[in-house]
Amino acid sequence: MFAKNEGNLDRILRIILGVALLIGFAMDADASYRWAYLIGIVPLATGLLGSCPIYSILGIKTCPLKK
């Protein structure tokens, strides 16, 4: 599995963004761009898992360093 590379604030913001986009998907009556809200699955999943594959590729970590 991927190593944890997201800090608490990063995870919380990702989860909020993901949930907001999925709520927008559920409430949107105009189906012309409704699929775009499904992008909310990505930040929600990475926020819940605590690991971002793009962060891993770029070597970024927002989680606190272990002392």
C-alpha cells in the first residue's frame, strides 16, 4: 500500500472537497456537465486513505516528520 504522505489539514480539506463535489453531483439537475462532479471521488478517496499517488511521485509530504 502507499505510505502516508498527507497531513491532517490536507486530509480534512480533501474530504470536504470530495463530499462537496459529490453532493453537487447528486443535486445537479443540469446533466450537461454533471459528470464533472464525479471528480470528487478522487480527493475523497485520497483523503480517507491518507496517501496521494501524485505526492508520492513528486516526493511531497504534508504530514509531520517523525521525531
